[in-house]
Amino acid sequence: MIYYYSGTGNTCHVASRLAEQLGERLHFIPQEDAPLPRPGESVGFLFPIYSWGVPPIVTEFIERLGADALSGRYVWGACTCGDEAGIAMRLFNRQIKRLRGTPAAACFSVIMPNDYVLLPGFDVDTPEVAERKLAAAPARINEIAAAVAEKRTGLFDVHEGSMPALRTRLVFPLFRRWGVNARYWAVSDECVSCGRCAEVCPVGNIEMTGGHPLWHENCLSCCACYNVCPMAAISYRTFTRGKGQYFFPKSRKPRMN
């Protein structure tokens, strides 16, 4: 069983490829009525890194899933990140250990194109860098699939980067405080009422009203709406001014179970 969360499609792609190779079921975390693992079934969690932290929707889902669903199973986790994960996967492992008594058997990271733009200093990759990352991803996915298929244990194959603890403990709280606020989203007169922003929102938080998007209060700040807008009409205060856009190629909506 693979539980995953994705905003702009990077993690959706990785989760889908792993599910295909491993013959596993997929469940999109925001979707209600999560199926429980079957007897003897492994459990994997996939999610993007948000400002060197684990998206709150993922930690909350793991808590709801609970110890009974994790105990006695091969549990593993993988994150997608633009460059480095900080100590996010260590915090994920700490949560798994608290719930079931032992940490996850294996943790991985997959480098994918940057998509986060909501804090100063964060921007998407150049097209050349994005293409290079996408070209390298299949080999990495194959490595993870092989390790999980063999149920290897004691693996922590995560690119944490320099000063990982400082990055996670300093920047992620700023993201929680300033980077998750639906009131900061706005749309300009360039909007053509295509509705793509509402279509890709992973939690259905955007409503098209009078031909323009209206953000409700359940925003995850995944940047999907911003990145998918064909007119670059969506902004988040002044943080997105002059920044680029990225959305996983050929991806529009998360894959559901």
C-alpha cells in the first residue's frame, strides 16, 4: 500500500511509477476513506518536502492512520525535493517510531524540479535544470523500487544537504507561519477563467466564482494553482513577483485510488 500526497505532480509521478513496479495499491492522502493495509502488505508514504519539512497534511494523515495499521509491517518512506530534504525524513522516522515502536525500515529522497515560490529566495528551476532532474529520476525510482521489493532494512538514503537541522528548524516554521495563508492569494485581470487552478487543487480549496478563483481556508500552499496558470495571473502577496512556473509534464490532477 502506498499513501501519497502531491501538489504539482512530482510526487504523483514517483508514487505512480513505484506502484507500477511494486504492484502496490495507491491512495491519495487528501482523499477520504483511506483503505487500510491488507494482511502482510507493506506500507509506503510519499510526499514532497515543504521548506525542508514534512507537509502537515501528511503528518496528520499518519496520526489518523495510527499504530495498528503500521505495526508488524515493512514501512518505508520517500520524499521528493528540489535539492535537499533537511531533516524532514528524520522527523518522519521519529513519528513512525513513536507510533509503532520502531522506525521505518527505509527512507529515500528523489530529486525533482523545484516548484516552491512562496518565500524569499525560493524559485523554480531553469528549464535546463528541470529537464536534467527529470532525466535522472527514472534511475532513482528504479533503485528505490529494488530496495523496497527486497524489503531491505536500516536504509536512510536521503540527501539532507548542508546544515540540515538548521534549515528545517528555522525555515519550516516560517513556512507554517507565513507560507500557508489562503488570504494572500490573488488573481489579476489576466485571468481567462480557464478553471485549471481549481481543477488541480489537491484538496478542492478553490472555487470558480464569477469566472475567477476564490480560495477558501483549507489551503496547503502547494503552489499547484500558481504553477498551472497559463496566464501567470495568480500571485501570493509580493513573494511570487518575477518568479517562474513549474508543473509536472502531462500532469493535471492527482491520481486517485
